[in-house]
Amino acid sequence: MSNALALASVTAVLKDLLDNALVDHSVSGAVGGPITVTAQAPNRIKAGDDEITQLNLFMYHVAPNPGWRNEGLPSRNGSGERLSNPPLALDLFYLLTAYGKQDFESEILLGYAMQMLHETPVLTRDAIRRTLVPASPVDGGMLPPALGALAAADLAEQVEQIKLSPLSVSTEEMSKMWTAFQANYRPSAAYQASVVLIESMHPSKAPLPVLTRGLNDRGIAVGPEIAPSFPGLVAVHPPNRQPAVRLGEELSISGHHLDGDEVMVRFAHPRLAAAIELAPSPQRTATELFVQLPDDPANWPAGFYTLAAIVRRAGEPDRTTNELTVALAPRIASGFPTSIARDAQGKATLSLACSPQVLPEQRASLVLGEREIPAEPRTAKTSQLTFIVHAAPTGEHFVRLRVDGVESLLVNRVATPPTFDAMQKVTIA
């Protein structure tokens, strides 16, 4: 998820895209002079004899996103304790305005700007990183303070990408807006950017996992009645009915029309620059694939992955299925301390080894019973994490390692009936 800097970050990325589009199309030559791109309120733009040739992008309205509005609710229990950190989901509304003193200048600018936004329906993660984290030789000290601060927005890592769409604004609505701006009207176009997800970083409580769901833990089986004629995925099954898979374990993927001369399974993670492709086992069929995840903790970070199957047949173009989500759970390594002692202030320090390695930008925490304790900051990828528990509660507690929202597997589903993993327990004295 993004943080509170996300709103300004979206504006900065759009402004940078407009700047680059004007340079790439040599628009300054068409208008006979330099062009400025700004992101200010219309009443701050100089008009009249001092008016310059420029584009202005103004965020005039912010509204809750209806699709994400109820995600993660309720966020607190009856006692007022925090249960979750539901994202603040926002849609941003922009007014793109062109200014010019000579004939046709504003129309030329607006035309090129609208063409660029039409050809850029999604703000890609690479475009966001290029704007907010510029490559060498540009460093943070060379940027304006406000723009330099936006590198910490985490906008490129939010789970849903930001889509751009034009809005139809009537003459009456446009007139009301410019009246409210108290500025002279100029040719304008309205756009919506959706959705920005802002998440709090406050620790939250987490109940223990459910041991069984229904008779024999079967739950409810739901599937399509009629399969389409092209390859598609229906479900991903981690081993032993686990909610997540771990490194070294095998995934079972069910679908239809998965038979081909060659089949690859592509795994994508928002924190990886490139997707990873794995070949399923030779026992694959047209309706089921089996994929063994490598025990490679340095290159497979924990978290949520999207996977798709690529089916190749001779004489036909490659066919890529729909994407499904699978969680890669971290694992607490052997040697986890069975007991720790509090100091005189009631504080306990707990260190553990984990797999996969945790990236410095990943959010890692330890769930001690129902209490979440954030990990100490890291500057590099590591398999060693440290947690400081203030006012540590005494007694025995089950523990779970949570990395980017995915927890280590506390429930041993190999046993019948399922039991909690006794190796993930600590005694605080």
C-alpha cells in the first residue's frame, strides 16, 4: 500500500509524463517558444498580458473509491482495539488546462496533452519509479524538497495500479468550477485517477487461524459449469490444504485446456523487477499442473504473487491464461528460542532466523499471541530479524512471522485433526 504522500506522488508522475510528452513531440517548436508544465491552482496562474505558454494540472477534487470503501472493515472491536488497517481508497480528479497568448497555442498544447493521457491509461510501476526515484546522476539533494520527499510514498508498490480515464464535464459544471476558482476560463479537460490506496502503519491484532472449515474441512466447492475454449486457470491449491505455500513445496494448479507442446508457469511479485517462470512437472494434464517452488530464499521474497500459465503449441501463438493469486509464506527457521526473559523495564528482545530473506522495504512483524510487533529497521536483505517487545506479557505464546501481509503457517495440517505447531511457541518469563 501507499502512504500519505501518494496524492502528491500521482500529481508528480502525471506532471512528469506531460513534460516528457511535450519534449518528445518537440511541441515548443510548434508554438515558437518554451513551454512550462505546472501543478498549481488556476487562480495562481498569471493571465492577461503576462500570460505564458503553459499546461497546468490541478487536482480539484478527491473522493472515496466505492469499490474499496468497505475493504478491511470493521477496523476496531467493541473495546476500541485496532483489528486491521483498512486502506484509505481515493479517486483523484484533475483539470488539465492550456494557456497561450497567441492564436492556436492553447489548442496545440491541449491536443498533445490529451493524446498522451489517452495513450497512457495506466501509470506503470516503472514510470512511477522513474519520476519519484530518479537514477544517477540525479540524487535527492538536487531535487526540490517536496519532490525529494515523494520517493518514500511507496506508490509503485501498491497492490492496484492507477488507471486514468477522461471525464465528461458539462458546460454548466465547468462554468461553476471556474467561478469557484475565481480565475479566467481557459480550454480544459477533466480526468480521473483511480485508485490510490493509503494504509496506516499502526500495529493491529490478529486472531489465531481457523483449524477446520466445515465437515472434513471441505468448505464449499464452487466451479464453472462450462469451460471456455481457451486455456484458463480455476484454482491454486497449496499442499495439505494450507492457506499459503512455502519454498520447496509443490503447488497444484487446476484449470482447463492446459495441454500444449510446452507449458510454463509465470510468477510475478510487485517487489521483483521481472517475473519468474517455472516449468511444471511432467505429470501435468490438460486440467492440472504441478509446480515445485525452488528453495531459493534469496530470490523469492515472501508475499503475494500472481501466477499465470503460458501454453505454447506448434503453429499457434502463445496463449497466456488469466492470473490467480497465491501467497508465499515465510518460515521461521530452526533454532527459534523457546524462552526469553524480560529486562527490568519489562522489555523482551527476540531474534529469529527466517526464510525467505526479507527485503529492507518489506513490512515484517511478529504476531505474539494476538499482538503485532514490528521488526527493527533493516538496511539490506537479511534472514535475521529482531523484535523488541515492550511491556512483554509473561507466559506461553504462539508466534507467527508476518511479511507483507502473509503469515508463517502456525497450523500443522498434516496431523489429524489439525494442531498448532509447537515449534512456534515462546515462553516469556
